[in-house]
Amino acid sequence: MANVKVIPPWQDVAREAIIVMGGALVAAFIVGQVPQLREWMKQQWAGAIPQGDKSAW
């Protein structure tokens, strides 16, 4: 059987983490600049987790 690598090298993991974090920061910046988008997102998530429901944690 060939030598199969299950865990990628740390450099690959770090690169992907930076890409994901960069995308999240860009998305947060865009949402912060567009109030209509922010309100739309609040409406979409309304009721997803009922207030006071600790079972989701």
C-alpha cells in the first residue's frame, strides 16, 4: 500500500486558515458598510435559536 498522508503539512493548514480568516474579515467589513444587508441578515436569522435556549451551546 502506498504511503497515504491523512494530515496535511502545517504550511497548508496555515495557508487555508489565513484565506478563511481573510474572507471572514472582508465579509464582516462589507456587511458593516451596508445597513440594509445587515438588517436583512438579522431577519433571516431571527428565530434560528430561541432566546434563552442553552441547549444549542
